[in-house]
Amino acid sequence: MTPGGAGAAEGQPWGPAGDEAPPEQPYVGPPPTGRYGAPPWVPLGLPGPPPPYGPHPGPGQAGPYGSPYGGAPAKPPRPVTPPGAPPFDTPQPYALLMRARDWTWWRPLLGFGLFGVLYSVAGVLLLIAVFVTGVVPDLAMFDLTDVAVLLITNLSLIVAIPIVWLCWLVPHGVGIGWSSSVLGRLRWRMLLPWTWRAFATLGVAVALGLVIAVAATGTEVTGPSSAFPWMLLVVLTTTPLQAAAEEYVFRGYLSQAIAGWIGRPRVGAAVAGVVSAALFSAAHAPPDLQTFLYRFAIGLALSAAVWLTGGLEASIALHAVNNVVVFLLAGALGDRAAAAEPGGVVGWGTSLLGMLGMVAFVAWVVVSRARFRPELLSPAVDLRRSVPGAPGPLPSGPGWTPYGPAAMSGHPGPPGAQRPWG
């Protein structure tokens, strides 16, 4: 039988005897691949022969001798956090909130760099304000009664809050609320209970310490000046925000970065508490060891409050109460009383009294946790086993071939779909 079929004449390959070869057609391009007449699957090249040792294994499956077929398996893509979902696969304490789903060690460094750049820009604007007004800020908080100095100083610190939020949003790619608490927001319901407890402990201790200092030094109490109403307004409206700014920087971003690098909750929180307390005290330019230790102690108390409550609310309340009481008493008693420094045993005694007030507040927080039940761990959604777009095991069976878009993505396509090659 000839290739032309039965009845084909000898030497006539194109059909029965007497038929002529069809005329050659001009080339009109590849077959259509659009919506009209396109095959359901377009092959990525011609199907090759099967492997010599059985069916083609899937990605990462063992080959003939136990090694992955075709080399090392491709690394699965990172899961993408759905909108509104927490960026954690496992619940995290406040100290480790930076260790989100896409944590890498360099992100806090990028955040510190961004903070330095933005705060430097704010510093330039502050210098312009100083040049225009002639008022120099007092970051060491030595001048406690000048209203203009206090206002400029507070504003120069308050600007750190939005800068910290940007450091969370840009380098870490997570919401700014994770800088506040494990719920991803500031828990406003906790501010008032912690505030009056701070007044009843540290506030009372600070007030008693100032009265003892005035009495021990015999400083004249001149009373409030004519600018005291303005000072009252500035203290009540800006000092709590100034205290919150320092908490977002020291007990927030700085402590979370240190604990994130360590990666262990208790050890990370302890190391971060000590380091941040030392930097916090040094940033206030203490004139002597006694002042340094006092501010170091309050830094430790603030870190303990954060660890015990899962957020910054208690530390903001304690810090704000300390500053508000100091400023208001200084303004009410007068310039000379505000500058009273007994020194010696009396000075160390007043510092110890303030430290006892801090300890009392932390102890009250421990006792009150059973009543308030503050959240200590963040919500989490484990996306590690459901990575969108990750290649799954390649299916096998009669009629399946490891080619084409569906096979490359790990899915066999719709049931009953025909491949171009069978």
C-alpha cells in the first residue's frame, strides 16, 4: 500500500491515480491563538520523552537516587498579608511586634536612618523658629517655669510621634498602630485607670520630694507668676504628648528593634529595657550620677509597665504624670523653689522616694492586671501553609503531561480539558 492510500498510483504520493499534488499555499502566519478557534491549552514547546526512571516527579520531590529532580526546589514565595489581617503568623508580645511575617534584620536599621533624616529636617525647622523667636529649647528640662521655652521644647519632641509612625509604615510595611500596642492601636480605655494610679503613686512621691527639697534648702516660695495661666495651658495640652513622644521612641521603636534582633521575648525585653533606660537618661543630659540613676530607674519602670500591659498606655500615663506634676508644682511655687537642689543625703532621699513611687506603680499594675485583663499577645493568622500562588505538587495520571501553563502552575486545568497533543 502506498502512502496515498489504497488505489494510489505508483509514484503518485498525493492521492489516487491520476490526482495531481495540491498547489503550494502561501505562508499566512501561525495558527490563531486568540478567542476564535484557539486550542484550550497552548504548549510551551513540544512534549519530550518521559524520564527513564518512571513518571516525572513534582517540584522538590526526590529523583531516581533521592536527590531533587532537576536541581534544588524553588523557594516558595512569601505569603501576602490580606487587607485587614494581622501581619503575624503566630501571636507576638509587644517587644517582638517588629518580627512580622516579612521580618528581616535590616528593617530596623532602615527605620533608624529614616528617623534620623526626618528628625534632622525637623531640627532645621526648629532652628528657624529659634532664630525668629529667640527662644532656645531646653531638652534637659532645667528651666521649668519659662512658658515659651517649655512650649518650644515640647513641640520639638512631639514631632517624633509621626516620624516613628512613618518608620513603621515605610521600612516595615505594617500599620502604624503596631507601635502602640499588641492590638494594632492605642487602647484608650486604659489611659484613665493608669493615669490616676500614676498620680496616686509617683505623683504623690514627686510632690513630697519637691516639698522636702524646698524645706531642706530653705528656698523662698514666691508663688506663681503672672504667666502661670499660660503655663497651665501649655502643660496640660502639650506635656502629655511630649511624654508620649518619648515613649514611642524609647519604649516603642528602640526597644522593639533591640528585642526584634534578639528574637526571644523575655531576654529581648530585658536587654531592651536596660539599654533604652540608659539612653533615655543620657538623652536628658543629667548633671550628676544621682540624676542619671533617677532617670535610669524611671526608664526601667516604664519598660516594666509596657511589658506587663502589652502596650504603651501605662508608660505614657506614668511619664505624663511625672512631667505634669513637676512642671505644675514648679510653676505654682515659683522660680526659686523649682531650682531647689538639696544634695547630699537629702537629695538621695528625695530620689529614693521617687523610685519608691515608681515601684508602687509597677506593683499596682501587676495587681490590676487580673481586673483589666490587658491583651499581652497580638492576633495572628498563619499563612505559611496557604501561600497564594505557591506551586503545589504536580498531579499525575493518564493523559496528563507536565507542560503548559496549568501544569507549570501546579494545577491540571478544568476537568475534561484536551491538550493539543492528546
